[in-house]
Amino acid sequence: MSSMTASLKNLREKPWIWSYLGMLVVWLATISFTGGKGGGDVITAALSFATFTVIVGIGQMFVITTGPGNVDLSIPANIALSGAVAMKVMGGENEMLLVGFAASMGCGLAVGIFNYSLIRVLRIPPIIATLSASFLILSTAIAYGRGLKIKPPLLLSDFTTLQIAGIPVLALFIIVVATVMSVVLNRTLYGRSVLAIGQNMRAAWLAGINVERIRFATYVLSALMAALCGFLLAGFSGGASLNMGEEYLLASIAVVVIGGTSVAGGKANVPGIWGAALFMFMLVTMLNTFGASAGIRLIMTGLIIVAVITIAGGDKPER
Amino acid sequence: MKRYLTNPKFLRSALPAASLLVLLAAIFYIQPRAMSQFGMNLMLQYAVPIALATIAQMFIITVNDLDLSIGPFVGLTACIGATLLNTNPLLGVLALLACIAAYAALGALIHWRNLPSIVVTLGMSFVWLGIAVLVLPTPGGTAPDWVKAIMSFKVPGIPFPLIAAAIIAVVVHFALMRTSYGAVLRGAGGNPKAIGRAGWSLLKTKMIMYAAAGFFGVLAGLSLIGLTSAADAHIADRYTLYSIAGVILGGGEFVGGRVSPTGAVLGALTLTLTGSFLIFLKISPDWQIGAQGGILILVLALRALINRREAQA
């Protein structure tokens, strides 16, 4: 009995396990439907597409972890803008690759600084600040990117679609990034400060943490991750499009929640984001395999998110 | 007079009306011909569904939540309105009532499990969109004649959207600001603990507010197809952003149950007019949402300025 409660407690401390279990169940259901065919292809595709969700998910996770009310709604607009800017700067030339990368990072930096200054100067909730900012960013992207049909440099599109033995190289690269971010979260002063602020902002402030500086860094980090996603996604999908960021608003929040990060703040984990992103992609693949219509796929995606948050979000104390 | 002009409370409550008047004045200055009943009707056509969606969002914001699914929800009710409600009115009405009941149930779920509303409603936005796609897979359908008749109602001398907006504002103002239970509902956002200790059911207040939001969402969907006469699952995707911006422009505070129905309606009118303003300025429609974001930031900046003044005084 006591060993069972102990293992239950152990599970509670590793909430990310559920997303991997969910992924496994969905994958088994899919390949049992196809009779074992295409099981490897599903994994390859899941790794390729989940990569982009993981990139923005990591940024969103840091933002959400700084406490209730903190969320970055400007991610889709940021992806659209930084992707478009990078494509235009590079103009399809391989030797401009680094300049293009720098340009999209510059975009992300500007968006992050803008988001934070709205929060700080106007003293408005981050949801409203990032939402208003996203209006402006999206408009800039629309005006800037109208009729933009520039192919990404060959080097970039090759790198983003390269596979070794069915494993996308970009996914390996982002696994390394996620590992680094996990260390940043758990082992650095910055990461511990983010967690402390999320647990109790006032206590963190009294403990001598420069709360505003940490929040600033967090919103900039999230914007930089979104810009990175825009850059890579434009290379992956053969050019930037204005609505390529749209699906990442829900996706970035969903993978954070499903991955076991607390929406009340102060508790985060990176591995869960990978599990959740793979789970979400495989779920859609499974529904496709079963022949579900677009409507059913949308309904199922929504219901799963609501179900996960209902199960996970119950015992949060009100602050 | 001077006392009023420096009184932060007065300034804050006058801000929504002032922004609308400034925008109107600018439009009339650039394009004097807009100052006719026809011109106003044209410019403000879509103000009615936007105002109704804004009121729906306001109910949710009153209880300290945020609804990121109101746009797809309005789209769903528009799809039901243009299909079921026309071909089988009884089934249509039942479906719309079920939508409102679903909203009340969401309120209950959010209260019961103490869930963050943005995650729940973001998930639900996919559900609404999915159902809408099932109801109406391709754009089309026809709005019932009575809905079209209401929306093309004409009063000599006054543009219809203004009358409708005034009615919406007065009715909601009376219900939420002037009745004793309205005060309880707002209190559930301002000080839930006090309301709970006074013996009111917080679960009930949350469910009522969500149901009210669902009801106004349905009205928004129906009034929208009254104008367009056909529907599409994506017809109201932008309404989520419009409704949040409308509430904020109208002086609603994000937390604490401090909202204003009149302000929300004025905010919706302001947002609707931004589009016309840009067209008259010959600015590309690319910048329309950007301009709306800009106005939002400007009004928030003015409010921050007033608040700072108040803190100093």
C-alpha cells in the first residue's frame, strides 16, 4: 500500500509522463488500424512537425511559469513577421543565411521588448498587452509580406528537411536546445528566479530577485523562440506565408498545459513539451487514419485540451 | 467645469465616448458626405453584431475570465441560424438553446475545477469551429426572413445601428448595473470571497454570466447573418479580438468586476468606425487590425496617464 502511494506520489512529481503515455497509446491505435504499416513514417512526420511546436512551446512555458495572467498571445504574429523578414532579407541566397537569421532574431528581440514595455509602461495585463501588440505586428507582417513569394535559400530548406535514417536532423537539433533550456530552467539563477516569481512574486521580490528584469528576459526569450520558429518554418515549408503562425497560438499553450507545466505558474518542465507536441500531432494523424472529417478532428483536438486541463488543473490554490 | 476636466474619475468614464467622438469628427472632416443617414448606416452596419459580441465578452470579463472562443462561437451560431433555424425552426431554436447551455456548463466547469479560462476557451474555440464545419461544410445557407427583416429595419432620421446599439446598452446597463442581483454578479468578479461569505452561490453567478455571454453570442451570430444573409464557419473568427478590444476601449477593467455596458457598446462602435476611417484616409486595409491595435494602445496609455495622475493626487 505504502509503496503504491509512494509510486503515485512519484508520478505526480513527473507529470510529463502522461503526455508520453498518451502518445504511445495513440501511436499503437494508429498502427493497429493500419495493420502495422507506416508506423515509422508516423514517427518521422510527428518529429518533423512537433519540432516547431516545441520551439514556441518552450518560450510560452517560461512566460506561463512566471505566474497567473502571464501568457504570450503575440506568437503567431511574430512567427509570420520574422519568417517574412528573413525570407526577404535572404532573397533565396545561401550566403545571406546568417544575415537572414540575424534579421529574424532582431525581429523577435524587437517584439519582445515592445511586449514588455507595454506591460510595464501601460501597466496592463500581459494578455491584453501581447494581444494589442500582435495586432500591430500582424499588420506589419501583412503590409510587408504582401505578394511575397520568395523561396528560402537551398541551404536552409535542405537543413530543415534533412533526415538521417528517418530521423529529422532539425528535431535532433531542437532536442539539444530543449535539453539546454531544461538546464537553464532548473540549474541557473535565471530559471530558478522564474520559478520563484511564479510561486510567489512578492516573496521573490523580498528575497532580492529583480522581478522586472526576469520578466523582461522571459518575454524577450519567448519572442526570440517564436522568431526562431518563424525562420525555420519558412525554410521547412518553402517560403513564408502570413497565416503560417496561426495554429501555434493554441498549440504553444496546449503543449505547455498537456506537458504538465502548471498554468498557475511556478512549476514547469521541458520534457513534457516534447511529449505533448508529439501526442498532439499523432492524435491528428490517428483521426486522419480513421477517416475522420475536418470537423471531427477540430472537435477532438479541442475536447482533449479541455479534458487534460480539467484533470490537471484542479488542485491549484487561489492566490 | 475645470473641476470636471481634472477629475480622474470623470476623465476615465468620459474616455470611451471621447475616443468615439474624436474618431467621428475626424471621419466627417475628411469625408463630409459620410455625415448622412445613408453614410452612417453603411459605416456602422456591422456595429450591431460586434457590439453584441463585445457585451458577451464583457460578461465573461466581469467574473475575471477571458473568452478566447467567442469568435468561433458566433460563427457557429451564424451557421446554425443560416441552416437549421431556416429549414427546421424548432430544431434550430433547440440547437441555439443547447449552445447557451453549453456556455453555462463551461462556466460551471471552470468554477468547479478552478480552471484558467483562457486554456478552456481556447480549446473550446476548436470545438465550436469543428461543429460549425459539420453544420455548414461550405459557405452558404440562408438567413431566416424574420432575421433579415429585423436587421434591415429603418427609422426615418436615425441610423438603425445607432438605435440598436442604444437599446443593447440600456438593457444591459439596467440589468447589470441597476439591479441588486447585477451588483452581486459584478461582486463575484470584484470580491468573490465576500460574495461567497454573504451566502451567494459563486457557482450560480459564474453559470449565469457564462449563459448570458452565450445568449449574446447567439444574438451576435443571428444579427450577423441578418446582414450577410449567408454564413460560413469562419465568418466571425476576428470577433474574439474585436470583443476583447471593445470591452477594453469601453473602459472595462481586466480584473475586479469593473465593467461598463455603455462603454463596451461605445468601444464596439469605435472599432467598427476604424475600418471606415482608414478607407477614407486611403490607407491600405492591410493596416486595419494594426490601426485597431494602435487605438487600443493609445486609449490604454491615456488611461494609464489618468490613473497615474490619480495616484499622485
